[in-house]
Amino acid sequence: MKYLHIALVSLCLLWAGKANSQAVLSNFELRMENGQFNNPSAYQFDVYLYNNSASSFELRAGTVSFWINATWRNAGTITPSIVSSSLVAGQQTGTSAYTNGSTDFFRKSISAATSGSGTSIAANTKVKLFTILFTNSSSFASGSTPNFAWKFSGTNACGFTYTDTTTTASAIAVNSTTVTATQSNCFTPTYWTGSQWNAGSTTAGAASTAVPTSSKDAVIYSGTYSGALLCRNYALYAGTTHTLGSSTLEATGNINTIGTFSASSGTINLTGVSSNQTSNQSITGNSITVANLGFGTSGNGGTKTLVARISVSDVVTQSGSAILASNGNLTLLSSASGTARIATLSSGTDITGNIKVERYIPASYRRYRYLSSPVVGGTTLQWRDNGASTAGRGIHITGSTGTVDPSLNNGTSAYKYTENLSAGGSDINSKWQAVDGNTGLTNGQGYNVFVRGDRTKNLLLATDTVPNNTTIWVSGTYPVSPVTLPVTYNPTLGNGWNLVGNPFPSTIDWDAVSGWTKTNIGNAIYIYNTTANTFGTYDGTTSTNGVTRYISSGQAFFIQANASSPALSVSESAKVAALGSNLFKGPELNCLRIKLSQDASAWDETVIRFMDNKVDSFNANEDVRKLPNSTLNLGSYFGPETYAIVNYLNKSSLGNKTVPLQAKVKTPGTYTLSFSQVADFDANVELFLKDNYKNTSTNLRLNNTYVLDMDTTSAAMADGRLEIIFSTKANGVNALLAEPKTHVLVYPNPAKESIHLSLSAGSFEAATIKVFTATGAIVYQGIHSGNAVELNIENLSEGMYFITVETNKNQRLNTKFSK
């Protein structure tokens, strides 16, 4: 234990060490902090003694003295009082005095204590010597500042007293002598007057105009301050303004904003370090909005506590091992300009307490949105803005049961997807389960929610159908990394389709080098494009419908598990800062993009891409299986219920390949097929679209669009009606284009007892006909000839069935029917 004696702010210290060791002064600081006006004539502040050394010491006695700017007193009379103290009881009774005159002066004594009965100050801690209240007989001068200055000369000089005594070589050396302290040990606030900085100097009550530094407190005392600021503690007094703009306020101590803090484009950085006891910091005062909030510094920890409400519009960043204690006061904003995020947190750090995370939803269409909760403990009630009806906030959640908002038909508007749900058997569209308006949201789970606009929309009014912008939010704790996403695999039920969600309040990268664990999970993610009203995909190589490798905060997405015991988890290191609108750095050679659209509100895209080391047959580990859309679907057709939104083919077959397409729409009408990236194919390759229903062919190098009439006939929507033909000029395409295309016609469909099969061209000539269930089991196989075939289906169970016809001309034709 070291002993500290402040005599006229003098210190008596005892060091422990080897005999004859050289004495060094204790690393201490005297600081005035936390100044505030209780009213215009009452000013209160704290005086702290910091022990920044590696050893503890005991405070025995002393006197603290400093000058005050007499002009600040405004011709009144100041009466001091000690409001509180953290000293031991016996040392709190010392006298205090204030001299009102041409030079104002304050002195406070600390009662003497015997060894062992003084105030112990542990290493790297501080003690509040006292809280001083100056009560003035008049209001303090608004145009002047206190200019506190520690007194370093005269009777009440700040100095150190210690003696030097040496005993035997093995004994403790006690060093004592007398020196004079310097300004470097003692700190007073620096005040902004509205036009300059004022700080105390060694001259009685005089002002120094030196700007604050990382070791000095800054007080915006009067008027308006503009621009960046670096300081220790920061205080913004009532009635004052700090216009930060796009600059940075960096504080190594605490921040208190009582005045007007204008910083919606600016940054606050909390960079306190343990060496000067500022690693634990806080933000108090009024609510503020900033673009960026940073906490921590390399090599240092500490807890940064939010007592005031802080809203962030861009990013929260963390350094070192610091922890942010949000206390429910952190909000990540979302607007048309962007959504705030929390950047990657270091291992072992955390954000504690609840955080509020917003998600802006533009008024594009009344459509389903695939959403997730980026916090633990979020609820659908929060999505509903806790039931309030505030313009621009929240959504309605309707349904027939539970806590719901009333609507004309009380239709369900929120769902989760359960892959292993037994209901509906193998029908993947039967795995949706209703979610009401007061349900807990599972972090990492995806949800499908119909969004009509904000909660001011009248769902009981049939004409109130135009959506408007809204912002939803959830509140809960920050997810613990890594987060395990809920995935299952049941090939006879949901066939591995799982709707999961981004668990973090940040964009994550499906292609991140580290951060993902993917066991028995397909390469592709499926994200709903609200504008297109279709699912887009990204598989690490190719994207469709505008989907990229990046998964936004609050975004749900489908993945497909492909084997038993699947696992999918994501950690902090998968987070990314930028979204990047251009996925590929170079052209996609020999890649054809085909888009099916009717108008700007709905489209679907499929890709046919020739690459090395690919196979032409469907490969579940390479080709991206089609996830059906509700309105229109376009993809490569491989056989019964086998469609690919991305079809990879071996480059060796580029000069002689025909690819059948699936093109189906919910509403008959006139649609457009658009073809892009044709110019990126090898120059000697011809590309043609063949329409077997219209018996037309289109050279895609000359025409990049095709008008597609879709009527209600089965032939118009038959799989394989459309084909893309790739052929080198040397091989020619005439033979491929001239080859008649045959379709299998089935009627009636649906059927109960029997079905009739015929060919659109020619007859069955020793054709092998197979009938499959939806799970691939063969329920009929036979060889038939003639113009028509009748099959008895009376003994088949109700459901969907698929027919394959293999002709003696090596044709493989497919169709389906339902019973």
C-alpha cells in the first residue's frame, strides 16, 4: 500500500521496492469533471483524484486550491458547499472557503488521517474527493466562463512531499522529499464561449485559448460550435448547439448532450483506454441521431454504456475487446436511403441489452415480403408497431384466429415454412403455417408476410388498396455468434426446402471465405424479388432475377437441404459492409439469359450456361433447381417435375445442343421473351428459339425478343413447347429446326377412371409408356402402338402422376395428369 498525503495539494507517497531503489512520483491526476448548471445561479462539479499507477495508495490529508475567473461571478457573491464525497467519513469534514475579490480563490482541506485510516485508492481507480456546489447571489455571467485554474504558486502551491529513508539492503525503501507539481498532473475543463475555447491557466482566473485534446474535457458552454472535436469528457450545456455535420466527435471519456446535438451525418467514436481509466465510458443526456457510432480501440476493452437514446443510420463499429451496453437505447434506422448495420464484432465481445432494428419497406406493390428478425426476442406484435396506427410505421397482420388485425375476408397474411410438416405429403406448397400478430419470431427463421402498407391503411375499406411506404421494427438482444439456422430434410415431405433468415443486423455474404458452416446444403440461395414477383437465385457462380451473393438485414431466403442431418450456421465473419450492385467482374461467356415478362410488375429469368467440367444431364449439386413462383415460371426442362432456373452444360456440347424450356403462366395472355448476352457466345455458334406450338423459329443473334402468346390449352403451356437450339455454323441448324416436335396429349385431365393418350404428330409405334408417382415410383409400364392409348387409373390413389413416353425414334416425351 502506498500512502498519499495532499498537503496544500501535496502528496506524501511510500513506495515498495528494493533497498536504495530510485524513487519516482506516483502517476496521479487531479480533475474537475461533470460540471452542470442546476439553475442560472448554481453551478456544480466534481473533483476526482485518479490513481493511474500499478499500485494502490492511501490518501492521508491535504488541501485542494484553485483560481476562478472573477468576471464569471458577475458581481455576485459565491458561497461554496460540499454536496457529496467518496472519502472515508473522517476525511470529509475538512474546511472549505471561497474568496470573492479581484482574484477569486477556492480552497478545500482534507482532514488528516493516521496510517491505515485514510481513503484507500486502488491501482487504476479514482476517488471523488468531493462534489462542489457554487451558489451565486446573482446569475453567473452568460458571456463568461469559469476558467478554473489549479493554484501552483504561493502559500497554497500544489506540490509533492516525500522523504527518503533507507534501511538494510533487504528491507523496503521509503523515499521522501519535496517537489512542485506541474500542470501535467492537474486538469480543468476547456469551455467553448461561442467564439473561442477558454481554459484555466496558472495565472489567477486567466484564460488559455488552447483547444481540447484527448486528455482534456470539452464543454460547449455558450453559443454554437461547428465541426469535429477530440476531447476526454464532453458536455453540451442546455441552450447551446454543436453542429457536427459529417465530422467526428471522438471522446476518450464520457459524453453528455443536454443541448442541441446536430449530427445526423456525423460520427461518434468512444475511444477510452485502460491506461487513463477511461475504458469504461457512457453517453448521457438527450436523444441523438448519428450516421456512425464507434466504440473501443485496439488493445483495450471496457464497457461503453448508452444511457441516452442513440439512433444510427449507417454503421456501428467495434474495436479491441470493448463491450457496448445498449440498455435498450440503441436503434438501427432504416429508410429509403439505406439500413443501418452492426459491423463485425471481435471474438469475445458483445452488445448487451435490447437493440431496436428497423426495416424500411417501400410502397411498390401489395405483395408478400420474405422477412426475418435480426435480433433474439423479436415479435410480430413489434412488426405491427405494438398495435399503434402511426403513419409510416408498422404493418397489418390478418388471419382467422389469434391476435390479428380485422380485414374484409380475414385472410391469413403471415406464414412460416415447415419443411417436415406431414400435412400435404410431398406437396411443397402445403408446408406453410399461419402466424398471428402476437407471435415470437425465431432468430434465423424466415417468414412470408403480405405487406399492404403502413397501419393507417383501412383494411375494412375495399377501395383502400394503394400501398404506401412503411417501416417495421423489432427489439431484442444481439444474436450470439455463430447462429444455427433451423433446417431439416425429408425427401417425402418438403424435399429439403427450408425458409431461413439472416440472423444479424447486417448484410451477410453467401460467398464469404469464412463464417458459414454448410453441411448437406445446396449451393444456391433463393431470394424473392418483390418487383419481379418471382424468386431469384445465386449459387456462387451465376445469379438470376437480380439476386446476388449478399443477403440483407431482415431478409429471409430459401435453401434446399439435399441429404439427411443437414446443418447451416453463420457467424460474424460472414458480415460485409457493401452490397455491390455488379456481381461479376467480367463477362459471363457462353451464358444465355432468358426473361419472361408481361409487364414491369412481374417477370422470371432463367440461365443456360456452358462451362468446363459440367455435365448435360440434371445434376442436383450443380444445376439450380427451380423453386416454383405463383404467377409465372421459366426454366430448363429435364423431365417430370425436374426444372432448373440455372442449367449448366458442358462446353463441349455447345455446337450441337437443344435445351427444352418450361414456360408457364397463371394468367393467359401475351408475354415477351427477352434474350441477353447472346453476343458473349463464341462467334461460330448460332442460337435459335424454336416454338413447337406455333411452328416458328427465331435467330437470337438477329432478334433478342419474342412475343409469346399463352392460351389455356395444354399444348400452349406444355413443357418443351419452347426450345433453345445451339449449333455451330459448320453443323448447321436446319435439320434441328425442321425436325417435327411431338407432344403427348392426355385427356380428361383431371381424371377418375381412365385417361386417353395421343400424340400431336404421328402414332405410337412400339412406344414404352411409364407412369410415375410424385415420389418417382413406377405404377405402370407397358409397350403400346397405334393412334391412341387408354390407361385404366381406377386403382390409383388421388394425386399428381407423371407420364414418360419413349418412342422407337429415341424420343422421350413427358406429360402429367392428376386424379
